Amino acid sequence: MMPLKNLLYLLQLEEYDLKRFDDWLRNNPDRVVLEKKKRIDWTLKARVLFALANIFSVFTFGNGSQAIKIAWRFLSPFDKLAKKFLIFLARIKINRMKNLMVIGVTGSYGKTTTKDTLAHILTPKYKTLKTEGNYNTLLGVAKTIIKNLRPEHEIFVCEMAAYGPGDIMAISKLIKPKIGIIAAIGPMHFERFGSIENILKTKLELIESLPKDGIGFLPKELKSQMLGNFHNSNYGSKSSIEFFSSKEDLLMKVGEIFGLTQDEALERLKTMPPTSHRQEIIKASGNITVIDDTYNSNPAGFMMALETLKNFKAERKILVTPGMIELGERQFKLNKEAACNGAKIADYVIIVGDTNKKAIEEGLKEELKNNFEKKVFWAPDLESAKKKLSEITLPNSAILLENDLPDHYF
């Protein structure tokens, strides 16, 4: 039976979602979640929850999972009340800033890079605030406003995440964006939403929230889908809509709104520092290049990272990956396809963990055939993968680290 502290860590990893917590325990009856890559975030909520669970464990005869669930159900109403209060304070603060221009950025992937890049090109000319790290939920955005928003700020670039319908609209009601950007649409979190249509509908909540004098930016790939769903020039939105063909195109369009010439926007783009763990290029000793793409992974991002690996002139190219998660019924197929593409580019592949092992192996075998045993290795965790890397890496090698799963994936 998993110790109480580890159960608390699991609940945190599942973002205090009891259904996902129960599903994990049912699907992994003999597993224990260890604090390897991260540690429990001992917030006040976590400390109170842990104390309550220890008390309730007496009445559950040591059944830790039941104790944790009872404790969370007891604490949850107070937690919701505290969140509402923080959101209330944030709303009062942001509503006082009548001249603040808010740019909302959402999408299945590419949100953080888009947000960081926009803030980078606008900062020299305007006092700009952006959400930091993973502060992209309603509560995270509220905390950013309370802690960091100042009267001198002119622009707020806000990353907006969604784990279900209504999440984007809830953030929009708080920040009232005038510019809305959907970076991309794909099957990320497919298992939470159930369909691409539901994902798109949720992301479009940002566009629906824009005022009449607002403007929404969508990738051109969505144009035909939007035409099929809407029959007016604004695609069902009160605001105007524009489509962009690339990141540079988007930046020039947004930059123009704020008085930046195309040349100014592109020059600022050249000085943009890499976003951590998103195709971040790291030079190591022995003329070894590491492409760190471990923040998160999705089918389109995986392909872009493989293309980056392909374009390197290297003595040996190595792919290290645990595959992609939260893709629902598509997960096996999409990981198999990614593995097939990886086998065409990488000289060696290291599969990390069990989560997507079968799918990746199947894709690699399909492409490599008799060379599979020579070119593919399996490692139970990232530390073991690093040991194998040290054995097969040559000087002037290029290594792609594609994705890194949380501690409750094996």
C-alpha cells in the first residue's frame, strides 16, 4: 500500500482531481509514486490536507487512499472559497487599470513560446507583464495579477491553459482580453476533452470573449474548419478575425497593432532567448549538441524536433524519448507514427519507461526491421537512459531529448 505522503504527491500530480487520482490507483495497483524529478509542493493546502489525512487514516484503518480522499472532500469547499477570494481580489485590481491592453494566448501547444516572444518584442517600447512558468490557469493568472501587476504596466500578455470546457472563458472574464491568439490546435489533452472538436471549441472561448473592437488571431490551418462552422465574415465572433501563416507572420501582425514595423519585430525576434526545455540547444563537451525538448510533447512538436535533429550535421544522431501522453485513444497510433519518423532520422533510439514502450517499439521495428536490436535500447528511467547515452555517444553527436514524463508515469 502506498504511503500517505506518496499519495499526497500523486494527488498533486493529478492537480487534485479525485477522478484521475482514482483512475491512476485502479490502473497501477502495485505502483508507488516516488519523488524523483520533483518534490511535493508543501503549500498551506498540502500541509493541512496531509494533517487531515493522518487523522482520517485512523478511521479508515490505515487505508491511505481513502483517508486522502476524505480529507480532500472535507477541505475542498474551503479551498474553493479561498480561490474565489483570490480571483475577486485580482478582478478588483485589474479592473482599476482601464488603459491596460490584455493579450490572451491559448492553444494546444506553442502557448508559452508565443507568449514569451510577444513579451520580448513589445517590452522595449511598452511596460509589459507576462505570466510566468505554469501560472496559466485561472488561479495562476489571478496570483500573477495580485503579485506582479503594477500601475505602470501597459500590456499584459497572458497565457491561458484549459483542462476542460469553460476554463478559457473563466480566465477571459477575469482579464478581459482585447487581443486573442490561438497558437495551434492538436490532440494535446485529448483524453480530457474526448475530441479535437471539443478542444477547438474550448480554445475558441477566447475569441468569443473578445469585444467588438478586439481582434483574434488564428492559424491558417483552421480557416477551412472555421468556414464549415460559421457563415459570417467574423466566424461567429463579435471581433474581427485574422489568420496567420507562421510565427513571424503573427508577430508582425501583432507588432503592427502596437506601432512596430515589420523590420523592428523581426530584429527583436533575432534576439529572443530560447524558452527553457523547448527545443533548447545546449552545447556540451566533445562538440556534442543536445536538443532539449523535454518540457512537453505533442505530435506536431515531436515532428518539428525531429526535423531539427535531421538538420544537424553530426557524426551520430540519437533520440531519447518516453513518448507522448494524454492523447486518449490516439496515443498508441501517434507514438507509433512518431517512432517510425524517428527511426528515419536517428542512428540510435533510447526508449524511456514503460508508458509508451510497446507503441514506440512497434513503430521502430516497422522501420528498422532487422536493425532494431542493434539500434534501439530501453531504459527504465532517465538516469538509466543517461548511462546508456554515455556508452553510445561519440564526439560531434547530436542528441534529441524529446519529452520527460512526470513521476506518476513509468
